[in-house]
Amino acid sequence: MNVNYSYDFSKKLRPMRAMHGVGQPPISGQDYSMFDYLSDAGIPYSRMHDVGGAFGGNLFIDIHNVFRDFDADETKPENYDFTFTDLMLAELHKRGVQIIYRLGETIENYHYIKAYRIFPPKDPAKWARICEHIIRHYNEGWADGLHLGIRDWEIWNEPDNGRDDTENQMWHGTPEQFFELYTVTAKHLKKVFGDTIRVGGFATCGFRHIFTKPEKFGVTAEFSDDPSYASERAQNFMRWFEMFFAHIKKENAPIDFFSWHSYLTTERTVICANYVDKRLAELGYAGLPTQCNEWNNVTEDRCDHAIAYKIAVRLRGTPMASAMTLGMMCAMQTNTNTEIMCYYDARCAVSSYAAMFDPMTEKPFKLYYAFPAFNELYRLGTEVAFEGGARHVYSLAATDGEKRAVLVVNATEEDAVVSTNLSGMTNAYLLDETHDLDAAPMNPTKFTLPAGTFVLLTDYEISFRHR
């Protein structure tokens, strides 16, 4: 496969955006030394959801873990247990990682046996005041707290995760009950804190249903042979989205950012991002910042939904997984207005989702190196124009006005012969079977990029830290 690229560093497009955030961080017991990997990679955000395992490890983040007795007085510090959440968030802050704090509960995967914490709060106004005091603790030092300056506070996670209580792992209530909770909480928090914080949500499961009827939803996309795209559950995601914005518009409830999730391919996720912007504008929310703050594309176009997890396990630890992940970051930067992305996830655990670190050695898998590679362009600050490419071969270029850097990512299953106009690029850093962003000799104007690899080309030297 031959691929041609032409880059124009004089044509500056827009700021680089934080496409390389992550979900919950790599906790190893109460040892937070693995957080150094986040700072080494320049990871800008960590979203606090599902932290610590089932039920938030009974220690972290969740409302039930921080405020254990809902009938207690929410104004008294002694009724809160911030202990372990304090330790973790302070360690992230120390390493320059900004926090997206999800106000709600961890997913209950076995809710169909018994649900514990995912019911609507019996008093939404009190729940909102509990959230207020959590924010005061982390931003204003209340109750021997911290001053972390957390900006983004997300109300709940995936309340649309099923049609009803038999399916829904995140919300055993009606849509209307969630809309009330959001409205009451958002109004209260913005009244108390104003523009010192951003309040948003609702972390929808996504928009996969648009691919079953492209003509209806105004997108150009191939049809999927995956029946889950057309399922009642997938259609439910769309209903929730429409009902949610109708409700908050009617109630004049504030929203500073809208969050959504995707476990679709890179191409489909880009389409979803642009659909979200288009539909928000139609609903009267043009320009509302959006976050795809839970995503994983490891299946790409190579499988259907039924064998997704088997493919994820097969690709875990491979250069291909890294190339696919970096390809998503590049595509979302160049083709969407998405403000923040958070890869799901950065745990050090045995899970098809947790593909950044080897849980046996606590060392990075290949996928980790997609993050420092993207960060190199993020640090430069400004995306610049280029032409060319091929399907599943991605690129991105950036400059700070002096230094220049380019990423070329081959997420296909065949080698790519790449031709460019980059004669001034004197350094190449490769990710393949034997290189982890190590310097490699390469002619920047014509080179072969093997299947499932990527290269970072620069006109300056970099020394990536390898722990």
C-alpha cells in the first residue's frame, strides 16, 4: 500500500486538544508510584468513574463511599469519609493530572441478582447538597480538605445503560427521575459555585443506533451487520438523549459540557462526534463543549460485537493495539470538535479494557506509548494542515512556531510505503515490536511503516522516559 502526505506548517488550524486523557488511574494497593507513568506520558486528565473496582472498592469517589449514611447531616464534616479519595486525588494532582470527578456510583454488573447503590436518591435536593460539600472539600479545603481546583463535575454515568431495571447496570429508576436529579443538582451547584466549576453529564452510552438508519439521522455511514446496533437498548440511548435535552431546556437547567461514550470503530466514533455537535446545535446548544470521556476502539472493523472481547484480549500488548488507539486520537483531533477524550481505562488489572499496563509486571504494554506520542504534539500546541492518507492510516502535525512534529499511524494489516515532503525532519521515534518510541533511522521523505505500527517524526531531539 502506497500512502502520500503533504504537510503545510505555515497553515495553522486550531489548538491541540486533550485527546489523550484516561479513565481511572493505575492504583496498585495503596502504592501510587504507577501514577508516574501518567505524568511521564503527559496525560492531562483522569476521569473518576469505576475507580477501585466493584462498588468503588468501597473506598473511592462514589457518593456512597464518601457519604455513607444518607440520613446523616450533610453539613457536618464527621459524616464524610474522604480518606482514600484524598490520598488518590492528591497523588494525581501532584503529577499534574487534572481530575474529572463523576458524582454518582460505580457500575453494578450483577445488578440483576441484586442492586445496591444505583437507585435514585430519595431526596435529590439533599444529594445535591452532599455534592456541594464534596466540591467544597476538594476545591475550598472544607473539612480538612484540599485545594485541587477541579473544574469538571459530571452528574452520574450512563443512566441510559438499559431499557429498564432488568438491563440497566447504572440506574434503577425512570428517565424522569434522573432528569430531576440532574436538574436539581446542576442548578444548586451552579448557584453555589458559579463559573468556578463546570457541571455536565450525562455520560450517555452513545449513538450507535444512527448507523442502522443513516438517512434518518443525517449521517453517511455503512450499515452494520451487528444486530446490537439496532437493538431496543441502542434505540433507548437515542431516546434518552432527546428527552434529556428537552427536559433541561424546559427547566432552564445549566449544562457546561456534554459527555458521551463510544466503543465503536474510529470512523464511526468520528461520525458520532460530529452528529452530537450537529444535533446539539439543532436543539439550541450550539458550541456546547463535548467530551468523549469513555472510549475504546480495540475491535475496529476486524470483528463483530459478539467476539469483541476475544479480539481485545488477542490484541492486548501488541503494537497494533497502540496504533489503533493513537489513530483514534489523531482522527478525533483532525475531524471533530471534541474537547476531551478519556481512554477506558488506565487500570493495572486483568481486563480486556485495561490494556495500558501489564498487571503481572506493572510495566507498560505497547498501547501506553500512544499517549506520550500524542502528547508531544499536544505540547507544541497548534495543529497544522496536511493532505493525503488512506483508510486506517492516520496522521497529525503540530508546531509551536519553531519546533515541528508529525505522527503517521498505520492501523491496517498491511505494510504502508509512505511518501512525504518532510525533508527537514531529522529524528524518528518508532513504535513496533522492538521499539517503544525509541529513536530509529528513517528517511522522512519515504519510508515503510509496517502493519500496526506508528512513527513520530520531529525536527528536534526527544528523550522519552522509560521506567
